[in-house]
Amino acid sequence: LGRIGDPVAVPAMAECMKKEDYWFRRSVVNAFHEMKHEATIPPLVESLQDEEPYVRRGAVQWLKNFKQPEVIAALIKATSEDKDEDVRMYAAWSLGQIKAVEAVPALINNLSDSEFWIRRSSTRALHEIGTAAKEAIPALIHGLLHDDDYDVRLKAASALGQVGVGAEEATTALIQALQDEHHWVRQNASWCVGETKG
């Protein structure tokens, strides 16, 4: 049904989300992804309330196909509040894919999360949003210079290269990062210094 793509099937498919078998419910979520039709938005958003994290993970990944306000609001709530770390991580990733400027405050908040996967994903999302996320510059600088995970620092350098165009403080931080203990961070910082100067 997902590959056929006929939205007429959506109500019947949504009813299948009531089945006890969570593998089956996830397969329905995947079928919604195959359809990529606006009619699938309500059941996908509803599936974010599913008790099974595996189902919610699928929903937050596939909602990246849409930019409607209700989708962005649901993804922001998921990345901020869901009890499953993977759901929060994938929700941040999806917000970056759709360049949701509305999500910037939530993504900034995620940069101080105890789970490095969430910090990585949120940093990458801010990179994707670009210059519209300028309010994230201080948090990204902190991540670049102080995060204990080298990949967060690496991604923060890349994000500052996009978000920090024209921002002197971003350039200064990237120059400082040329002294990072990890060579990949140093290399990325060297590439991004020029980008912040516009």
C-alpha cells in the first residue's frame, strides 16, 4: 500500500496502528514513509505517542518529508521531551533536514544534554539550518571549545562555518580550535575559519 501511494488507504492503515504487534505498527509507519503524502501527517504525528520507542523512532525519521507547522511542533516536542534517547536524536536530525528555524531554541538546549548522541545530532541540525540559527553561536562556541566528545567539537566547527558567517566571535573560536587535541577537529576548524569571514 505504501508503494502504491494512494491516500485513500491512509484511514485503514491508521486503524492498523491499534494492533498489539509493534513490529506491525512500525511497518505501517514505514508504509506511510513510502507514500510521502500529506494525508499521512496526522497518523505519523499520532504515532509519536506510541508506547514502543521503535515505532516512535520511525515516525520522527519519516516526518522529515514535511514542513507543516504541526510536524515541526511535534518534532520539537519529541527532541525535547521523549524518554527515548534515539527518538530525541532522530527528531533533532529531522528538524535539521527540514531546516526548521522554529526549532533553534530546542536544539540549543540539546547542546547541553548529557547524551553525546543528542548533542551531535542537534549540532548537525543547527549546521543544516545555517545562518538563520545565529542565536546558537554562543552555544556552538562552547561545544567547540569545551565538549568532551571530539565528534561534537568536530560538528560544532562545521556548524560555526555555516551559522557564524560574518560573526567575529565564531572566527575567533575556530582559531582557538586549531589547538584542539584531536587532528580532525583542528583540520575542520582550519577549513571553516575562512567560511565565517564570508
